[in-house]
Amino acid sequence: MLSQKLKDKNIILASGSPRRQELFKELDIKFSIKVKQIDEVYDSTLKAEQITNYLALKKAEAFESELLENDLVITSDTIVWHNSKPLEKPKNEQEAIIMLQSLSGTSHTVITSVCFKSKKKQKVFYDSTQVFFKKLTHNEITYYVKKYKPFDKAGAYGIQEWIGFIGVTKLIGSYFNVMGFPVHKVYEELLKF
């Protein structure tokens, strides 16, 4: 259905995330993958979805000079928002353990922003999901970090991995948004775009 509407578009998913690529593939749309490295730096006054909106837009703007008439580039950014601050990707084991200890026994919000950019227009939108973790033991946290090495994941965890199976007790919002791509919203917005 969506593939018919977009058949004249050259869809570019600008994401190196295997999870985003997998989720986008499930929409049955033909697309290519092209990733540009950008410096993911933002003003410290930005909060919550302001951060992800800004970074998703910044990633899309990297394509500005080369977009052709029928190109549509899709970029995305995800953070974990906890205790009024962002948890991004941990730099090492120690940082991952500290992040998971801070999430243990509490709830946090996962925010993913998506930007659509074509030659003529752009649209940025976001989704947020509240995630509740049980009280994790130190052994559970260290086992997960050592075995799964979640250094490419905001907040140091993947909900679709072991820690999600044993630790997440409740979700308010989209599961796929926590994986890094709010597929339901992407679908709706593509229909409108």
C-alpha cells in the first residue's frame, strides 16, 4: 500500500543501526542505506525531544547538497531520558554498568525522533515510550554488559536482548520506538509526506 504511494521516490535510510534497517524493511518499501558521519553535538540547554529532533535534522542536513528531485532521506536519533538528563551510548563497560544501575528499579523515557527530507521539504517528528525496569542485581547488569556489549545503544541496553526479557516489567507506548524506530509513526507520516 505504502510502496505504491512511494514508488517514484528514491528512499534513503541514513542509519547504520541494524535494528532500524530491520524494522524499516518490514514496511515493504524499497530503500537504500547511506550513512554520513556527523558530529552528534548539541547545545546543553536542549531537553528531551529537543535533543533528538535537533540531531535527526542535523543528520538529514548532511545530505542537503546532494538530494535529487525524487530523493527522500530518512534520519533518526534515539536517547534515553532519565532524571531530567539524556543517557546516550556508553563509552565503555564501566559507563554501561553505571547507566543500567541508574535505570534499575525505576522508569525512564525513550525518545526517538525521525526526519524526512526531500529537495523541497522536510518534516521532523518524535515518539516517546515510558519503560519500567525491575530492580536489577549487580550480577545481572555485569553479565549483560560483558556478554552483549551494548555500547551502540542509548541507555546501554537493547529491549530486544536478554536484559529486556528479564528486566522490563512494563511499557507505556511503542515497543519498536524503544528499539530505535517508531515504525507506526513513520508509516503514518510517510503516507502524509
